[in-house]
Amino acid sequence: MTPNRIFHLFCLFALLAPLAAMARNVDLATVPSRGTVQLTIYNSEDLTLVRETRVVTFKQGVNPLQFSWANTLIDPTSVELKFRQPNVGLDVLDTTFPHDKPQTLYWNVQSDANREAVIEISYFTSGISWEADYLAIADPEEKALRLESFVRVRNQSGEDYENAQVRLVVGTINLVEKIAELAKLPVGRVKEDLGKEEYREMRQKAARKMMAPPAPASIVMAGAAYDMAAEMEVPKEIIKEGLSEYFIYTIEGTETVPNGWAKRLRSFEAAGVPMTVQYRYRPREYGEQLVRLYLLRNDTASKLGTTPLPDGTLRVFRANGREGLSYLTTQNLKYVPIGDKIELNLGPDPAVVFELLKQKVRRDNLWFQIKGGNLYRKLGEDGMKLELDSQVAGWDERTVFRQRIRNYTSKPVSVEIRREYPGDIVFRSKLDPALHDFQTVQFKTDIPAMGKAELDYEIVARQGYNQKQNRVELQTGDVAR
């Protein structure tokens, strides 16, 4: 127990009837140490479910228990007391909030005999958060990588948590979000905004969703055995529990997370994760440059995929084959569902050069509006006459582009080119293009080691009167010279 501890649990034992009144004032039992502590941290709403157990010796009769949340971010309306063993002859008679002791409550517990029992106190608190960070190390041949994940837990709740089991919630629990919103209100306001029983029922449902199965009785009751297990150097790993809209990661072992401190915990490590290298030209996503990417998936075939990967910071290195590492990039990894792809953008590669060159521009298929009316004639039609007040109403603008790619590396490279063309467009080439969507053309090509390629295509943009729709039409054929 740390000396600056804010959370207290006292047990006042009722003595014999003649001494009962005095006992309430002077008889304080020694504060029992915690048996277990569990933190289930829900980052999205700054809310953590705390569950702790203690072994308490009860006397026959009424036993007052005191709970204080002074100088902490504990939600007092969420505090609950339960007994781990059902039907043990213990009953909570009432809960009172004494006026002379602010931020304190009392439970009066009736015991039918002198007994030792395990109590569980649970509550919601704020100020505890977690963030993930990842380390990816590619092998020298860039065929596979090792992916390591860590979690940093920060505690600003006002309370120390010693030897705590840490669980992390990834996803959305709507009930818990409502609880977090209500927990920020004063106790009186909560009762006004929501009926007391309705709030209690909603809070209990949310807590049940975030609770793990109770720890085995042997661990709870045997304090020495529990401490010994906590000191054992057991490798930590993540246990995943899929629960509809969210997942819970349980970090094995226990960690002490003092108030005002942050702890970095290892969550998982996967070696030999297969990946591919791809170069991409996508102006909408990456700007006017060719970028290099590592591509992999969060699935079982990639030795991942048992749970989603939470948001986090990812640092990428490459092994140089001489027991050293080359730094490649740092990027923010967004939430990755099971089975979804992971794209690590390494930025431009100076050894692979991309140029987009405009070769030729011309206009044809001209249409004119005659005398400002609704009569349109195509230039070159029989009997077509231009008058002074005739205006150009439509035309096709034809532009020929050349994409020149030079590969100065010792390996062949795969290049994907994707570009958006708004308007009524004809895309003509022999590049075997495909439509990514109705306005976006995509095609791929391979460039040999120390080789180059010149990829030509023609864009026909129908303008004015000639424009009939807003989409890209693909045509296979020679590009106009």
C-alpha cells in the first residue's frame, strides 16, 4: 500500500450490544490489502471499469464498510459492492452518504456469523488511457517482416493500481458511451436526467459487458500465491475476446500503474509475416509522385488476423543483412479490421523514377450553335455554313500522354497507376486498363531490374454540346501520333 493512497476501505466491526455505539466510532480494522485488481480501459470515452477484490474478516452482526473517492476521478454513482461466493450469509443492508464526510459512502453489511469472505468492489473512473505503437522490421529481401505491438497505459486518475491486470477495449460500446456522458454530471443531475433504477440497470449492463470471468478462488484467497505468480517472469501476450461491436485485449500477468505514470507493455509479436512491395502513382492520395509501399493483410494466412489492430503509431525498419537496421518511415496506423489490408507508405524511392509527359493536344469534332438559337451543326457536314454570329458549342479535346518509368534497382518492380478523370472521357490505350470506379482508371505494369518502360495513352475529353454523361469509357487501340 502506498502512503499517498486516496482510495480507502475500512471495516468497522460491531461488538456486543452494550458496546455497539462505541464501536462505530473507534473500532477500525486494519486496511486489508487488495487480492486482485483489474482495469478494463475504454479509450473512446475516457472510461475505465475497475474491479478489485479483498479478503475481509466479518464479525457476526452489522459491519460498516467505508469507501472514499476523494481526489480521484471515480464516478461515485457507479460504486458497487458484491460478494464473490453466493449465499455466504452476508447481505448489504443499505448504502449511506454521510454529510460530515464528503466524498465518502458507507455500506452496512449484515453477517450471520464470524467469517472471512472475498468482497469485490467495482466502479468506473476516468483519467486512464492507452495507446498502441508498432514496430515493423522487414527482412533484407523484403519478402516478410516481423511485426511487434506495444501498449502504453497512462494513469491520471488520482489512484495507484498495484499488480493490476490490464484489459483494453477496441471498438464501440454504445451503453458505455452513455455511462461516460452521465458520469460527468453531479450525482443530483444524474437522478434528474435519468431515473435512479434505470441508470443503475444501464450501468450494470455496461459493466457486465466489460467484465471478464472471475479469477479462480485459489488466486483470490491465497495472497502469497498471488504475489508469487505476479513476480514470475511469464511472457506477456494478448488474449482476444470478440464481443459483437468490440474486442477486449487482456494483457497476461500484472502491472503496477502508479498515478501520474505511464507503462509500456508488450502486446504481441508476429514473425515471418508475408508482404509484397508495390509502387503506386495515385495523385489523389499521394500527390504527383510515385511512392513505394509494403502491403500485407491482417489475416491468419499472414500469421495475424485473430483480432482487429487498434489505431497506433507504426515505425518501419529494414534489416540490412549486417545485423543492422535501416529506418524507412513512421506513420499512423488506422484501425485495421480482421481480414483487411495494411498499407505501409514508405514515400518516394529515388531509385525508381516516374515522369508524366504531355505529348500532343488537338481538338476536333467541332459543333456550332447557329444564330444563337437551338440549331446545332457539325463542322464538315454537307451544307454546313458558318455565319458571323455562329458560336462553338462543343468539341473533343484529345491529349496524348507518355508515362516514363526508369528502374535503377537490382530487382524488378511492380507499378500500379490510378488516376481520376472527371467529365465525359474516353481513355484509349493498349495498357489493359480497368475502371476502379466510374471516373477512375487503373492499370498495372512490371518494370525489369535496371530497365525502363514508356506507357502511352490518349485522353478524349468531350466538351460543351458533345458532353453527354459523366463517366470514363475505356477503348483499346493505338494512340494518335
